[in-house]
Amino acid sequence: MKVGFLAAPMHPFESYRMVVAIAEEAKVDSVWVPDHLQGCAHPALWPDMALASASPDADAWYDPFPCIGVIGQKSDLPMGVCVTDAIRRRAPDVVRTTLTLHQLCRGGFHLGVGAGEAENLLPFGYDFSTPVADLEEFLIELRALLDHGVMQAFIGPRIAAAAAADEPPREIKRAATAAPCDRKAAGGDVHGTPSSRASTTAPAHAQYR
């Protein structure tokens, strides 16, 4: 069995750096960084939580990819994102970031991809009407780019970094809910299955906070 350590990229950056140091001392196998536009705690409850003394805002989360780029150059632990979604960025952008981080990180980089969460997307204007279909299309493009450096069906511009990389990224981590359509889009053999997802019936602000 392998053990991964979750390191939330919260402000201030030094707190994130300290969490990674704790992971190294604990001799875990890898470090995973969430990709959230909003934090996991309700802002109204945050002042009463212990971590509020270190970070004044529950939603003060950094972009995980630059954070991994900084810390991954100073740690031998494999770094991963858990998980980014297939809605905010298309596969070519994510592939370029993935290959860059895989070269920068001393322990290598793991890419985790999922269908996204309504609470992290709808309040910011992203379309969440077909997340599973978006994920399926994304994974097809992603796999083709990583394996061959071109879009699906080998049509489209080459991603030069894919051909120039010394080795491919270690693994694509796929996450899905328990819904059959999610598991099918992720290829059946998923690495994570959250038990629930946000409802999409309530108004955005009432629903997500």
C-alpha cells in the first residue's frame, strides 16, 4: 500500500511549504495538491476553526500548478494535483503544464483529472451542463497528446514538449462519482469515487455556501 499526503495550497505560502515538510518527515509516498477555486470550509465558520489563525480567509487558495512547480524542485517526493477538471482548460494546455511540471519536479508529477464540482465552477460562470461528456472528450484528447503529441485521430498541431520530454508523465489519475456515466467516462478503472455531488437545482449562492 502507498500513502499520499494532501497539502492544501493555502495562503500564506509558507504554511503550504511547512505541510510539505511534514509530509517528508512522515515518509509518505507522494504529495497531492487540490485544485479548488473555493476552499473546503464555509466562510462563516472559518473564524472558529484552528487554521484561521494561520490563514485569514477560507477561500485563500493558491493555484496548485505553480505551487507544485516551486516545491517540486526542492523535494524528492512525487507531486500530484487532485484533481483538476476538464472544464476550465482544454487538454493541450493541461498537457503542456503536465509535461513542464514532470520535468521540474525531482520526484515526477502525477496528473489527476475529474469531471469537476458545481460549487467550484457555477459561481464563476463556467458551464457545468455536461461535465461527464466534457471529461470524456478531454481524456481522449489528453491521452492522444501524451502518447503521440497530437490531437485525437492524429490530426492537429504537434505538442513539441511531448516529443522532447525524456519520459511520459507517470500516470493519469482519474476520479469519478459512483454514477455509472461518470465511471464509464473515466474508463471504468477509476482511482477515486466520491459518494456525492452538489445538487444543481438551487440558486448558485444559496447552493454552494
